[in-house]
Amino acid sequence: MFRGTDEVLGREVAVKVLRADTDTVSAEGFYAEARTLARLSHRALVTVYDFDAGREGQAPFMVTELIRGVTLRARIDAGPLSAVQVTRLGAEIASALDHVHSHGIVHHDVKPSNVLLGDAGSPHLADFGLSRSVRDRSRETSETLVGTLAYMAPEQFLGEGASSASDIYALGLTLLEALTGQREYRGTPVEVGTAHLLHGPRLPEGLPGDLGRLLKAMTDQDPQARPDAARVHLRLRDSTCAPVFRAAPMVPARARAPMQG
């Protein structure tokens, strides 16, 4: 990713260039991201300005809106966010996901490092390289896990594939991590997958009731029981949450979900 200048319009932009040694899968993701973002328009998504497929031996590149700031991952590493901050951030991301899902698209990889925070703290959901149309779910099999293990929904570990409900699950874990400063599921891939299947995440003590109930619903083991993105947005937008709570101590996945046999 590079910072550039649009000499015609006189604005700074971000330029994402596909490296010459990029493998086929990553290249497909690059083109998929460009196609997906071109179909979408939302304040909490990164806007695509231009795309070039790399004619005359040049590398393909995508020109997008430049978000000045840090990722949510970096912000969490600096310390947990307040319940009020997480509520506001979550409402915006949920609104973006509602827009994405209304176009029949599943993001596939909602996580802190894929949320960009602008100078004013406004969030932008980024990296649609793994996104797919709902019609393309047939490309996934029980042997194919698409996304980041720590934020995958239980049904994905069972080979059911991703859906809008799995995006909601990942957003729930992302918001919980922002609150506690700690990733809920850690360990080896087998330990993480087992923990996801055995139990839902633990919510911190002192969390405002409405926010706690919503996070619990978003991370329900049953995808049918999770609220859709529109409902999540409304509940977060209208939430009245206290700014102070006490985070529960972190227990690694391996300590909470031992393997049997």
C-alpha cells in the first residue's frame, strides 16, 4: 500500500499495488476486492476511485480513499476502549455490514486489523479480498476455511461455510476484544476451533446490560439466533451504556477447552 496524489483532483489517495510474485489465490482476492468495493458505497467503507488491470506489462493497482489513522488492532494494543466508544464504533461497522449484506456479499474476515480508524476515530471496514457473493458459498467445503481462525463462527469449523451471520459473530468478537483488550480465543488452530465449538465467549463483569445482551446474541452458537446487521446497528445506536466496567481476566483457549483423547 502506498500514499499517492491524484494530480487531476488534487487529493491524497491510497494506492494498492499487486506484486509481481503474488500467487493466484491472492491475485483473485485483489480483483475480488476491487469488484466488491466498486459495488458498495457507505461512509464506513473505503471508497474505490480507480482500478487498472495492469495493461502493457504494468502491475495491477487499485486507487482508494486514504484513511489517515490507525487500525483498530493498533488502538486495542494501546489499551481497551470504553463501552461508549465500542458502542459507537460497532454501530457504524454494523451499518456498513448491513449495506454489504444487502448486496448479497459476505465479508468473511471481520477483525480488528481490518477496521481502519480515521483521524476523528471514525471506523472504516476494509480488506474485502476474501469477500464473496452468497451465491459463491458452494466454493467452500468442509476442508476449506476462509478467514481468520480466532474470529470464525462455530458453523464454519463444521464445514457449513460463511454467511452474513458469521460476519455478525466476528463483529461480536471484535467488539468484545476492543472492550477487554484481549483476544477471546487463543491457542493452536485445533484448540481455537475446539473452544469456538464448546462455548461462547465470556463477557466482562460490569458491562451495561443492553450491550452485554447484544454481544451474547451476536456470538450465539446458533447462527439462526444471531441478529442481523440492521438489528445490531439499531440496538447499538440506541444503546444507553455506562462508560466504566471491569474486564474479566483472560484464560487462554487451551486452558478452557482441553482436547480429549
